[in-house]
Amino acid sequence: MSLIIVDTGCANLSSVKFAFERLEIPVFISDNPSDISAADKVLIPGVGAAPFAMDKIRQRGLFDVLSRLEQPVMGICLGMQLLFETLTEGKIETQGLGLIPGRVTALDTKLAPSPHMGWNQINILKGDSTILKGIHSGDYAYFVHSYAAPLGDFTLASCNYGTVFSAIVQYKNVSGCQFHPERSSAIGAQILANFAKG
């Protein structure tokens, strides 16, 4: 089994790689389209702004390969958001990878500070996915984000921070976590193991 972490040029690759290595799961980091296409599983990380991230993906010649992946794919944080069709940040609308239908927009935090940063509880809405093995409603995960995907048919778990949003998603061969599993202690390690071994 080969698991590749995509080097999008806008992610903390080391922390994600170390999280898998702590689980004794071999991983490789690559921005080579051929390597990514041939991988058994692909993880797309990301931090920062969507327009910058998508520009980097296009500059590296990765848009076509990432938007056509048929093997299991997981996105984390911004990487999850990039899986959607469009991302709106301020007045800028960015085309995503289009692997999940829908739009990512600014998280309406109401009176709470933005970004949503820190530990928060998730609520399981659909429990029949291998990604959720060992994960329960009320578990805490570590979030850092200002944008989010709404609830939809793809939502496995939600979170509430001013507004209820998708915390874990799955659509066909694609899944994602809005939080950082590599920083979410035991629950995050379980999700990464579920993805790698499921």
C-alpha cells in the first residue's frame, strides 16, 4: 500500500508525515503527478488562503491529476476545502478541485472570535463510514479556520462555532476533515489510521 501526501506548496507537511510515522504507517511526500496517480491513497493537506493554494496547485501541474483521482483521497483543513467545487473568500471566488459538490464560504461565527481556533466537539451525523471507526459524538478535535463547508449529504460529522458546519465529509472516494487530525491527539490519530488502513 502506498500513501502519498501531496506537496501543494502551502502545507505543514512535516507534522502530517510525523503523525503517520507515529502510527508506523509509511508515507511519501510528492508533487509528482505520476507518483500521485499511481498511489493507492492520496492525502491533500493545506493551510492558508484558497486562491494562493489553487495557484500553487496549478503552477505545479497538479490540478488535472488531483481533480481526477479515483483512489481513496483525504483532505485536511484547507485541503478539505479544496475538494469542493468553489471557494469564496471575500470577493474572490476560486475554483476548487470539484471532487465534492458545493461551495465553501466564510464561517459565520456570530459573536465568537474569528478564526475558529482551538478544541471543539464534533457531532456524528452518519456513523457508517470506516473513517469514523472509533470516533464518537462529543469527541474533541483541533480546529484553525475562517471558512467552512455547510451541512450536506456529504456530511459525516458536524461542529458548531456560531454556525453549524461540516467537520468531516465523505463523497464517493473522497473524504475530508475540517480540523487538523495531526494535532487532534487520539481522535486524530484514529482517523488517520482509519484512512490509511480502511
